[in-house]
Amino acid sequence: MTDLLTTRQVQDILKVDRITIYRMLQDGRLKGVKVGSQWRFTTTEVERLLSGQSQIEAVATESAAVFPVHCVQTIQNLLSGVSLMSALVLDANGDPVTEYSTQTELSRVVMGSPDGLEAYQAAWHRFSAQPTDAFECPAGLSSVAAPIAVRGKTVGWFLVGQVFLDAAATRNTEKLTTQFGAEAGRIAAAILSVPVVTDEQWNLMKDWAGKAAQAVESILRERTSFMLRLQQIADLTQLK
């Protein structure tokens, strides 16, 4: 359980009087909870205050990870439409922020099988726990993975591809059919439609993904800056 501090304890830690504590509560610089008629404060909140991070900065950093889905989906669809490659954005936990753009038929068939969607979700979560510059889905398709960062923290990944890096992968019909119970004929036909890319094409995909990730980062930075500006206005208009 998180330790809760009394008003007196916070006064002693911050070296301020009780009136100042109440003012900080009122203007949002300090967050507390009421237990009966008494205020209590978490140690994490007091440590944040001591570190010099304002409440709005903490909220802004957290909110930056909440993607404006419509904007991100538009960027993703544009990239996918021009490149003719599949694309998807994951958040920091490995959960999809967007819907697939130009999803390959092979991926769609595997995800539509009884165990396929669960396998994809598990793969996304494993990737988020140990990310690299590429993601291989349960269907054996490879995608470039470009990190999306805000204020130095990775908040998601832009995936571009769903391709084969080796022509030998086109012979995986039996393996995928057995693993996911999908119809062999559909798997075989879907595999034939997957592009096999060269090293040069793969590097070009890396460039696309990186630029798309930067576009998303700029949107998230603007959201954070907007929240900070709102707080500055609120600070100026507080009655002391």
C-alpha cells in the first residue's frame, strides 16, 4: 500500500506552513485526498513536487501518450496509400492505437482464425517489452518498427511492412495451416500475394517509418505544449 502523509508531515518535508499547503492544493501544485476531514498525500506526489516537476508537466507527459487517433490514423493511411505497404501504430504497452492500413491478406486470414488474434496480441506485447527495429508477426511477416518518443520517452511504435525478407518464407503454408487451423487454400493464395523485399527496399521502408513516426511525435509535442500554455495562463490568473 502507498504511504500517505499528513499535512503536518508534508509541511515538515517542504518547509512551509499549513496555509501554503492549502494554497498549493487550491492552485493544483499539490494533489491530495480527503480522508474524513483530513488531507492526506502520497509520498510519490511529494517526491514529484520536490523534484521540481509541476503537476501540469506530469499530466502533459502522461497525456502525450494518449494518441489523437484520428490524426495518427490519417498519417498512417497516407503513408500506406503511397507506399502500398501495411502500417499500424502500437502504444507503449503493445496495444494497437490504429486499425491496420492495407493489411495483407495473409495477416487477415491468420488473425481471423480461432487462435490468430490472440497470437497477434501476445506478439505485440512481447515486442513492446523488448522492442527492436523490426517486428515479425505470427504469420511470419516482417515490419520495420520506428519508435515514437515524447520528452525523451518512447510512447509507441510505427510499424510499416508486412513483407517477406526471404523467398523461402513463401513455403510456410503447411506450418501456418497447422498452427492456426486456417484453410490451406486461403493460406497458400495469401502467401503468394505477399511481397518479398530486397535490402534496399527494406532500408527505404525504414526511412518511411521514421518520417511517419516524426510526424506523430510533432502532434504529440504540440498537445503537450498546449497543456503547458494553458497551465501558465491558469497560474497568471490565480487569485493569491
